[in-house]
Amino acid sequence: MLAKTETATFLDELFDQGLLIETGVDGLYGRSGLFEAIGDGFQNLVTRYGGADDPEVVRFPPAMSRSIFEKSGYMKSFPQLAGTVHCFCGNPADHVSLLQTIEQGGDWTEGQKASEIVLTPAACYPLYPTAAKRGTLPDEGRLFDLMSYCFRHEPSKDPARQQFFRMREFVRMGTPDQVTEFRAAWLERGQAMIGELGLPFMVDVANDPFFGRTGKMLAVNQRDQRLKFELLIAIESEEKPTACLSFNYHQDHFGKTFGLTTAGDEVAHTACVGFGHERVILALLKHYGTNVKRWPASVRQSLGL
Amino acid sequence: MNIQIREIIARTVELPGGIADLVDTSDLYEAGMTSFGSVQLMLALEEAFDVEFPERMLNRRLFSSIATIRSALDELRSENVGV
């Protein structure tokens, strides 16, 4: 018993308490009602901080068009994280051979064909072409409120690094001034919001996990230009705190890629603030313990728990 | 060598105004080179000059002009002499 306590990880504790449910795959978990209730409380808090800006609410399924995914350039930067949906497209004879292969323990997936669907890697990816289709942005630009399950192929025992996780996002489109003002405002608001929850955090300049040696260069570029900031909270490790919120300025990347233009007929710039849904829940559980009834009254009140 | 660097930029990096009007010290990012363009340029330079930029050189400034690229290549080549 003692040995188990000594070696038990935070993930073990979450399984033991039934907050997360094992599926046999690292990073792919079910969630309990309590876990979801904490999350609902957090989402309402995000809405309380961001709702006054009157964002347009849009929800996409956790998958997107493969052609839009290809156009986005995601594979240039993060090929290691992408997940594609493959399906059986054969005839009855192929079906027989498929079943035989499964029966024999062979690789039945070899014959699967790529479908027109790719798993959403970040909540905002399906949004840009949709917004561009509406034509030129109005003078005041646009602001969207998104939330989606996202997929990133990175199996891990760290509960804060799941393969399927939810991301809430506010996405701003407009002139460089409009979108950088938005990001600066959220850098402040995000800190006030996590401060309200009493969680210890730090904010730092950051980079995305670009792939390979060339990715090193992209990462350095991103940091040099201070395009990404993260609000970090210790969850799995004190030394390497986890990014729970991120504040990103994409410059004209998505504007150029998807043909988004401002009222002044310039290429639109975009920025987003992302909230790691599960990560904030996990940060709360780590910091205050898994018995929610014992959480400080002020925190429970903020979350409506 | 600067001419060779210029040719490599011309064929690997998309610059809205082209490269003809740029001098060796002109800022390539200001001329419209994207981050991904700079990565393509890095790979093309490595192939053309048979070098590999070490991690400490993988930064934005190094690839910002023909002159900075030239001095990095000179540095790499002098390091490799006698190896």
C-alpha cells in the first residue's frame, strides 16, 4: 500500500478517483461528471471575462476538411502531431481479405484509404476559410468564440498532454493594430482570470512544437518576434509548468493563406487566445486536491460549484 | 559568393518585389520573406555550399540579408578548414 502511494502519479490519482477514465491508450481518456462540472464552471468564467466583447459563437466538430488542412500549411510545421481519418473503401472481396487479415492478427490498416477528413489540430483551423468566404472584414474586424475537441498525436502519461483535448478560443481578425490590441488585452485578462482562481502562474514568451531541425529555426523566429506567449501553471512538474492559456499573433499567415482582407483592402492579420480546457481543470485538481468540497469557497463560487 | 547567394534567394524565396532592387545589406524579411521562406533558404544554402548550420546559428538575424548569410558561411568554412 505504502509502495503504491509512493509511486502513484497524478494520473493514477485521477484514475483512482474516477475523474479520468482509462481507455487503454495513453492520452485518450473518459471524463467523469465532476470533471465536466469543473470544466463547465471554467467555461462560464471564460465567457464572463470575454463575453462583453460580444464574440460570434461558432462550433465545429472535431474534424475538418482535408483540403483546407492541406492549405493551412499545418504539415509544414507539425507533421508529427497530425491525425488523418482513414476508411475502408473496398469491394466485398476486399472485405473478406480485411476480415482474414484481422483474424490472423495482420496489419488490416494497410488497405485503409485517406478520407476527406482530418482531425482538428486547433479549434480555429476550420474558421479561417469560413470567415474568408463572407468577404471583406467590416471596419471593426471580427471576433469569434470557438470550442472544439482537438487531436494531437503525442501519447504521454502526463494527464496534461492528452491526445484528444478541448480548446476554447477567441479569434480576432482585423488590422495589425486591432489584433495586437486584442492580444494585449487578453494577456492582462487571462492573468486576472487565473488570479481569480488563486492558481500560481507565470507568463512567458513561447514557441510551438515545430518539427525537426528546420522547426528549430521556426521556433527561434517565433520567439524572436514574440508571437506567442503562454500562461503556465505547474501541473505535472514544478520545473516544467504546463501552458494553460496561450496568446498568439499569427501576423498575416492565415489572412494570406485563406484570402482574408480588411475593410481597407489589406491582408487581414489574426490573433487568438486559447484556453486549455482540461489543463485548467487539472491545474485546479492538482493545486486544490481532488476533493472539490474542500476547495476554497471563493474558487468554488467563481466556478459555480 | 554573394552572387551565388543572391541566385539561391531568387530561386527559393518568394519576394513580392523580386530581388533585383535589393542590395547585399537589404533586410530580406522587410522585403517579404516569411519564416518558412527563411527555412527553405537555409536548406538550399546548406545544399549549395555543402555545410550544415549549427543550432546556435539558427536564428532570424543570420538569414536576414545577403551580407549576414555571407558572413555566417565564411565563419562555417573557416571552422571547417583543417578538419
